[in-house]
Amino acid sequence: MSEGPSTPPAPPGASPEVANGGAPVAGPDRPTPEFEVTGVDHVDRAVAPTLAFRISVTDPSNLPIFAMALSVMFTIEPGKRRYEAPERDRLIELFGEPERWSSTTGSFRWGQVDALTPAFTGAGDFVVKLPCTYDHDVAASKYFEGLDGGEAPLRLHFNGTVIYEAGDGRMQIVTIPWDCSSRFRMPVSAWKRMIEAHYPFRRWIALDPFVVERLAKRRAELGLPTFDAVVEGLLGEAGA
């Protein structure tokens, strides 16, 4: 009995369908989502300064995904960009003298939020909103304020669970791999637009209540109209 014709080997670089003689190849038997940050902008009229990151997700399994319950951690990777001289001067408080930056500009945490994605199959999009603070004692605020422009290198780490429909129709839950992450070069202008929208003509510094009381007392003694005038006078005395 003669054998049927054998399938010739696929050419180098051929797709899985070609390698399988044209028959479709089944994807993974469970979701393996991959994430990509596609953009960012600030949220108008938010109670607190908030950035909205647009995220694209793809899943090669093509299984119906009902939802993903995510925990998204944002880290800043300052060592992955160059800095002009004025920027280096402003960031000395954060990283020390520039000659030490090779060891002091490691990644540091910015924030962490939870997010719930809508249902999708194969690919989808969702938004992660990150509340921000303008407190100058927070490292992230110091960092962004020290930049004149360009891009801030970020890395988003995704963790959580995927609720999906298995091939047999049953609902299943699987965890997202611990090393699932995506890098994004955020335009510094997005941060600056957000701050300008929330604090259009002012900047805020957190002070101890006792210090505020002393400033108020000096303001009354000198008959000055604003706290700005009090601070300007103190800076002038210090300079003299």
C-alpha cells in the first residue's frame, strides 16, 4: 500500500498556517495578554490631578474574555533619557551630583491603581486613570518638575486575573504572569498641561501648621497683603 504525498517543509519565516499545510493553528489554551501603552492625557475637571493612560491589549488565544481585574504599578526609569544642564541642576536634590547618576538614577515607584477592563476577544482597549499629587516632597513630582520637556521613561507592570470562557464553554480564571509589563515614553507636556489645568496661576508647597502660623503672624505684623509677599521678603533678607 503506497503512502500519500508528504507535506513539503515550510520555507524559513513562514507563518504557522503555512507550516501546517494551510490549516489554522490553535492558539494557547488559556489567555496570555500582552499590553501596550498607546497614549496619555490629563482628565478634565477631575477632583485631583489625574492622568488617563490609553492601553491596548492583545490575546493570541482568541478566547472570549469577560473581564480582567488588574493592578497596574507605574515606575519611572530616569536612567533611560538624557538631561540638559538646567535639568541636571534642578534634579540634584533627587539624584545627587551628576557624576553619581550612574548609580542613583535607578527606577522608582510612581503609583499603583486598580482597573477593570471591558469584555473583548483577541484585542481590546481600555483606560487606566492615575491620580497624581503636586506635593514637592514626593519624588515623582520633583522629577517631572525638573524636566524642561521631551519624554519621561515609564514602565507599567500589570498583575491580576483574567476571567474568560474556556474552549468547553466553562468560565475560568487565570492569573497574569508576574513579568507582564510595558514601557512608555510619556511626553512631559502631558504632566505640565495637567498641572496648569488644576493650578493655573499658583504652585503649592506643603508646610507644617506651625510654620504657616508663624508666616501668618509675620504677615500681620508687617501688614503685607499676601503670603507671597511674606516669602519674598524673607528671601530678600536671606539674600542680603
